[in-house]
Amino acid sequence: MTDILTVTLNPALDLSASTDRVTPNQKLRCGPLSVDPGGGGINVARVVRELQGTVRAFVALAGPTGMRLEEALVARGIPLVRMDAPADTRESFAVTDRTTGDQYRFVMPGPEWTDGEVAEALRAISTAVPQGGIVVLSGSQPPGVPVTFPTDVCRALHGRGAQVIVDTSGEALRYLAAGTNPAPAVLRMDSVEAEELAGCPLASRRDSARFAAELVARGAAERVIVARGADGSVMAGPDGLVQVSAAPVPVVSAVGAGDSFVGAYAYGIAAGLTAPEALALGAAAASATVTSPGTSLCRRALVHELLAQCGASPIGA
């Protein structure tokens, strides 16, 4: 099993609850509060751990919230590579309207980083990654971290034989999509992000896969994955154009589904699966996660139960 290091510069303590109905200008009496460690890389680490993989979480933490988040990770058996964040760790809050089933998610920006703090993080990450390891950058970048950060990580790991998997958004995603050198091994995005980059609708799996192939040709990554929600995911790369299906399950909460996909994909690659096989495992993990409430993630038994419904197959040119 290859070592996996997840990177979360902007973690959050995820709070989730439910209320009868979300209405403005009123006190909303909520049910029991669920508290989970959150942030893209942390969620990825939770999934790898659930699948019984080898994972460590590089996390920037500070303040009382950071202490609570660290305790939650230790309680889940996830080893930490810790650095001090510039200011207190943020919280995020999700409320589910029990009448409609709609979920309202409130996400804080996180502390501002300086150039020196970013350089310190790059040094610490490169020191923590063993030869041939897998590094996962998942989630939003905090204020002050440059859009070049994923490429900077790839450059810092040059010569180490490490694979970098990136699932980011906004300007950082646009920067990578234009083509970078060095580029990550894998770049993942959802269908909304892909359509924004493409500047047009991607109505079918083939459309998404062809756009993913265009990004590969630009030098965005060796492999590009586009998630299409209930319609599954597609991937372009050395394996050609590949598709997987999402399992037909009832959706309770979509929180963490993308991170679960990335965590299971990384676990699959670390365990020696082919990229298409890892893609199918990612689809099964995302499907399992959406059946869980709030910020809960997938369970190993359900992932393996759903895997047969998410098999990978080629997409015709």
C-alpha cells in the first residue's frame, strides 16, 4: 500500500443540524448537533482510513477550533502532520430543512496566508512525502495562497516519483486548466466547473470526456476526471476515454461526495488498482456517501456493495 498524504491548508470544523423549516427572521430550533472534522483533504483522509488504507493528514490548525478538530482526527485514528495556521481554524455550518429536504451550507473563508507561510507549508509537505508517495490536494485554498500552489507542490516534489491528485476550484482550477509544467497526475472537477471552463454545456458523458481529453492535451494533468453527479463520472488519459456510473441510491446529503470520490480513487491507486478500476471505486464511495446525513461520509461495507453497479467501461471516440 503506497503512502497517501492529504493536504488541507483551510480545514474546518463541520457543524450540521436540522430544523423543521428554514425561514428568515426567526429563531430556528435545531435538532441534535453533529460535529465532524472537515475540509477537502481531511474528508479524503477519513475515506482512505475507512477503506483501511495508509494515510496521513497534513493540516494547518490554530486556536480552540483547531484543537477540537485535531482531537476529532486523533479520535478517528488519522495520523497528523501539523503546522500552525496564520489564525484560528474556521467553522462551517449546514442546516437541513426537514420539510423540504433542502440543505443550507454556510462556509467561512478561513485565515489569510502570507508568502512566507505558504513557503513554510511547501517545505513541510515536501519533507513529509516519501519516495513514490501519493499527495492529494482537495478543497478550497485559503486567502493569500497563490493559484500556482498545486503546481508549486508538484515542483517541490520533482524527482521524488510522487503522484499529485488535485481537486480544487475557482482561480486555482482555471490556472491548472490552462496547462502547467509540472502538471499533477490527476485533476478532478465537477460538471458545473467543467462547463464554466469549456464555455458551453457538456450535455453527455462523451461531451465531458472529450473536454477532459482537451485539458489533458493542454497539459492540465496526465488524467482529467469530470464528475457528472447522478450520471457518473468520466476520465481522459493514457487509458483513453473511460466512464463509470453512479449507483442508483436515495440522496440524503451531497456533502463530502466529491471528497469521498477522490479518497477512494487515491486509495485504489495506492492499492495497485488500474486508473479505471480506481475510478469505479471512487464512484461507489461517492454513491455511498450521499446516502449518509449531514457531514457523515461513506462506510466501507456499502462502498463494496455498490461497486458492482459502478463498473468502468470505454467511451467511443
